[in-house]
Amino acid sequence: MRRLTAVSWIALPLAGALVLSGCSSAKDNSDELQIVANPQAARPAVSPAVSVNPAGQVLPGGAVSALAVDAKTSTLVVALSEPPSLRLYDLNALASAPVNMPLYGKAEKLTVTPGRVEIAEPAQGVVQQLSLPDRKLTETKTGGQPASSIAYGADRLVAMGPAKDIQVLPAAGPARTIGGQLYSADDVVDTGTGVVVLDRLRTAVFSLDVAAGKVNEGLRAGDGAANAVADSYGRVLVTDARAGALIAFSASPLIMRQRYPVPGAPYGIAYDAKRSLAWVTLTERNEVVGFDVRGGEPVEKYRFPTVRQPDSVGVDESSGRVLVGSAAGEGTQVIQP
């Protein structure tokens, strides 16, 4: 595995941050973001058997496909693969029995707006919305394979995966679609200063102009962009599962600001805005690492052993607790740093 050096903090075109503008296709040999002939989306490394007891408390359960925390209601929302369902925990009373809610299909991504959780179910062509604390589910039939959904003002933005576009769903009126340049629209992140789309096939990020209905410039995001989250500084933090790195991009303008080596196949990522901590799971090592991202480069503050196959991670900002989900069916871990 190629090891990245920690010195390339300022974004330079020659430091792996290749810029793309205009239209191109997978067959266009001039496409500087195309690094292999047949791109494949980055996947989590297959984790070894657990050799160290996971830190903290482990809540029993099935294979976790996604998890999220609603700080407003102190609710931990865990999506289970089989049967497709949600398991809701009261973070103030973890000893109490969780509430189980069936879903149409496997949830690939959970995204929280205070009091509401967006649930992307690509196999069913549906995005569901869970309101809290009343625990009501509503649905939006998007068609296709929705990969991620976020609230954006009164609208919602849905990344449509292999459809290569973003659906803009207004509170009232017809939906519209924004496409161009993308090979796969796998996640959409609102930093507060700009919106960024993650394209796993192209291992790149793109700036999205929602008002103009346009996908703007793109930058390479390492060798295997996996997951992304916004921080408190107008940036998008991206895990590079193949090269082993944590990459930070400013959103407006789109510039690579940091590229930091993180060995161990970093995959899941969550952000604690109260403490400026990015929590990253290492699927090759069954670990989760907490980085302080306030300075010129990430500083490791915490490292804990996890459950096997820690593909999902979330954080409870009120207490600082870190939640890690096992995709291998070995439970949901609760760690108090």
C-alpha cells in the first residue's frame, strides 16, 4: 500500500488533487480523474477476527448497515441489514429495550437533521423519513437507487447512485435533477458554505451549485474515496480506504486542504462538532480513531479496539460517546472516551 506523506497540506495540482471541469466520459482518455480502465467503488477491508475485547459497552444485535445519532432527542438509530429494520435506543437509558421498526429494504445511509432521520433504501427506490421523538415513518419514492438524502433548507437533496445525478426535492412543486460529470452520485454533503458530491467510482468530489442546477469542478479524492462528512470549518472530510488517508477539502472554492496518512483501511467517518473530533473506523484493524482536526494537520487523540467489521460510526455530541456498528453482526459498540 502506498503511504502518503503528511507534508502535502496545501492543495497543489501535482499533489494528487487533479481538477476536472467540463463534460467527459469514462471512455475519454483525457479525463484526469479516471485512474483505471474499469473503476470499482472502494469497499471496507474484510476485518480479521477480534483479538482484543472491544472498548466500552456492546449492544447485541444483527449486522449493522448504517447508524446515526439525533442529539435533539438523544436517540441512537441503528439500521440492521436482515431483516431490514431500524433499532432505536434511548441514549439516556441504554439498558431499556430498543424500539424496532421495519423498513422496506436495507438502509445504506442514515442522515440526521435535528428531529428527523433520512433513510436511503436503494434496492427499493425509496427514501424514508423518520420523525423523532414521535417515531413516525413517511416515504418518498425516488425510483432508481437512492444512495443518500439530506435536508437542504426547505428542500431535500438525494444522491442517486448509479443514475449519476442529484434529485432536488422541494417542499412543494416538481422535483428537478442535477447531473453531469459524475460516474456515481454516492453521497451529498452540505458544509454550510457549499455542497459537495462524493463519487466513489471516480474516487473524486465535485462542487454542486444547487441554485444554478450544475455540477461544477471536481478533484481527485485519493485512490479509494469511501465516505464523507462535513466539519465545523466549511470542509468535507473524506476517508480514502485504498491508500489509507484522511483528506480535507474546502467546499467554496473546492480545494484540497489536507491529506493525512491513516493506515488500516479507513472507512466509516463521523464528526463531533462540539469537540472538533473526526472519528474514523479502520476496518483492517478493528479500531476507531479520534482526530482533532482544528489545526494544520489532524492530531490523534483517541484509539480504541472495536467490534469486528466496524463499517459504521456515529457520535453523540452531548456526551462525546462514540457509536460503532458491526457489519458482521457482532453488535453496536458504545464508547465513552
